[in-house]
Amino acid sequence: MGFQGHMLLTSFVVLVVLSSLIKSGATATPMYDTALLNRSSFPAGFLFGTASASYQYEGAANEGGRGPSIWDTYTHKYPGKIADGSNGDVAVDSYHRYKEDVGIMKGMGLDAYRFSISWSRILPKGKMSGGVNMEGINYYNNLINELLAQGIQPFVTLFHWDLPQTLEDEYGGFLSPRIVDDFQDYVGVCFKEFGDRVKHWITLNEPFSYSVGGYAIGLTAPGRCSEWQRMNCTGGDSGVEPYLVSHNQLLAHATAVKLYRHKYQESQKGKIGITLVSQWMVPYSDAKRDKNATSRALDFMLGWYMDPLTHGDYPHSMRSLVGERLPKFSPEQSAMLKGSIDFLGLNYYTANYIADSPHLMGPSPSYLTDSRANLTTERNGIPIGPKAASNWLYVYPKGIRSLLLYVKKKYSDPLIYITENGIDEFNNETLPLEQQLVDNMRIDYYYRHLSYVLRAIKDGVNVKGYFAWSLLDNFEWTDGYTVRFGINYVDYKNGLRRYPKLSATWFKSFLNKHGLLKP
């Protein structure tokens, strides 16, 4: 039926679902009413978008001159580490379907799209000496141009975990300071080729997740951790490597920002920042020891990066507890880091209770025990919030406001974009399609979180935009395709066809200032 026929079919399916739900009263609750909360509730110029990542979306792993990344290697070599043994070889095929996906954004009324560039699609061997891949340049040019043609601003992440495998093989990737120069060369190509149209750059996505997931727990690529943790890792030291990898990520970030500011920013007139992730931390009790542990937990997740970016060094709590295992910045590096963001991208999903745990330690030092703080999702048997599909995600909407206020107060009131926020459901393809499109819990999640973002803005936090995770269901790292974060459904068994979920229709109403949809 072609693209138009496909859109007509999906519209019909959604209308049938909406009609039955509204008649039954399933959506007729004031809580979701976009007459009460909508685009016009936010300041003029506030951006609404969705976010994605190259390995999770693009597919075409062996097409267009792309070189392998550590996620290609990890998923193929260790399929048992992925919940369903899957990989991102095809993912949701945005490489071939980007026009369709941009059309979905346009139809929803979105302002911006955050996506990442695959380093190995630009430099297949990770380095300039291995050659620049013009097919990769052309793909991202086409995507950027299509976004702009549809009135959608590109927010471009330069590194979202898919490190070229050649650099991992040659010197251990971000374990080595050699990565800084290669990263600078790579981002220089991106600034030169795309910077005339890209006005918002993000150097790194969640350096915390990359360091801890890949080098402390060993559950994500490249899968390293201490042997005593019995996580079936490929080698590593959980007490040293996470800190080293984060250190080199920070230096790579600062070097990239220095290059952009010195060579490109004046003429291209863009902004450059970083995306960090943090849960909100709630003291387990009112005891001072638990409150102090909560401060440490925030330092070890968010301050690990925000302190160097704001003050030029790691938090005092980390210096004290990690000691000589925590790398040191030279005076020049410290000066380069301090103030090296034009904006902060902040990813928020969930919250934890924090209890002091002074005796928390294993046979050897580990990042996982260094903070002497125990993270838990329940207190007295009661969860901190409703549980989503992912075992780490409990819904705690007011945490996003608390986190924004914390960042404003502690880190010199930066300009902030919420660059990810979302919830997942299990992939249950035994249900009829119509039922799989009903995601009231996602509408509830977004409504509540957006309400708290608005309250933070009214409290004086400088938030300029909000990106939902995610536009589409996609490859969710170690969960594979077993969970769905999309506001649009992807039919993995039938040609990756896209269907709007109820939340997509709600978002469209929200963005177009309408009230409740009528049957």
C-alpha cells in the first residue's frame, strides 16, 4: 500500500482502539487531560522531542561502509548476555526508514530529535588513518536535511556507547588516554561536515552507564569486571577501570568542547554539552547517616561528572573513599574541564532509597561498594513506586523535580535539557495488536513527569526542552527486544511496521494544545 496506505491503516487501528477506550471510560480521566497540561503550559520556545541511539535504531550493521563496534562484537560473541540472544544488526532499520520516522515525528508535532552518530559509520576503523566513510557522511546529511525540511531541530550525540572495535582491540578503548586524540579527530569530522546545520551537540551519553555497566558490573559492552564478582566477565578490575574510563571520557569531552569552541562555534553558532544520567536518591530514614549516604550516592553517580565540569575536580567524598584509585587531573586538564558545557543534558527515569552501609565491601575494592551506600527500591516492604518492565525502573515522578532543583543549587544553575525520560512494558506479542497499542501507564508516566518539570521551571530551574525515550520500540541493550520503550509500536514479526500507541496520540494532542480526544 506504500507509505500513505500504511499511515491510513495505522490511523484506522488507533481510531478503533481510541473509540472503544473512550466509550468505556478508560481514558476519560482528568489526569491525562491535555486541556489542563499541554505545550502552551510551558514557556515560549520550550522544545519537545524524542531521543534515540544509533546502535538501537539504525540497523544496517554491515551496510554503507560501517565498521564494527564493540556492541556488534559483544552481542555476537556473547548472545547469552542479551535477554533474548538478539542484536542490533537490523534493529528498527532507521538507516533505511529515516524518512518514515521523521514523518512520524512531524505528524506528532515534535520540535526536535535527538539521535547519535555511529563513530564507526564515519570512521570505520576509528581513526582518520583508516579513512572517512563518505556513505556514512551522506546518510547523516540526509537525515539532518530531512529533519530540517520537516521543521525538526537535530540534537546530535557524538558517542552513545558504540565504540569502534578497532580502537578496543588496539589499546582498550576508553581505558587508554590515546582515545582522547582519536575522539577529537572523529568529532572534528562531524563538526566540519554537519555543524552548519546542527546547533546542539552532545559529546557523550551517560558516561556513568558506559563506565559502570561495561567495567564495574560487566553486563554491557565490553563486559569487563573483577573476577571475584562472578559475573562471567571478559577480564577487568571493578575497583580501577570504571574510574579510568570515566576519567578518559571526561578528558575526551573537554578536548572536543575546546576544539568546537576554538574552531567552529563562532561561525556555526551552535552549543555543545554533555548528557548525564542520575536517579533521584531518597534517604532510607531521617537518620543523619542515611542522609549523608544519600549525598555520597549522588556524588558517585552525578557528581562524578558534574563536579569536574563545574569545579575542575572530583567530589571530595570520592577523593576520600576511592583514594589513589581515582585518577588525578593536571592543572591544565582541570582548567579545560571547568565550564566545558553550554548546556547539560539530563536523563531521568527512576529513584532509589539510600541507606548508610559503612561495612559494604567485597574481597577487593570495587566501584559498587566504594560509596558505602546501599541502594534499594523498597522500604519496609513497600516499593518506592510502581514497577515497570525493567527491573531497575520504578515510577517516581517527583524525583525529576527534586533532581532538577538539586542540580540548579549545587552546580551553578546550568541550562538544562531533559534528554531522556520514559517507561517500558514487556514485549508480549501473543496479545492482539490492538491491545499492545494500549499504554495508559506511559501516558500517566509522561503526564506526571512533565507536570513536575513544569513545577521545576516555575521554581526557577533553567529547563529548555524535554525528550521522551523513545520515538519507537527498539533494541534495548541487554534486554534486547523483550521490553518496549516506544511511544510508537514496532511490529518485529511483520516487517518492522510502525503503529502509534495510545501515548503517541496523547502526545500529539498535548503538543497541539487540544483537550481530550473525542470518539
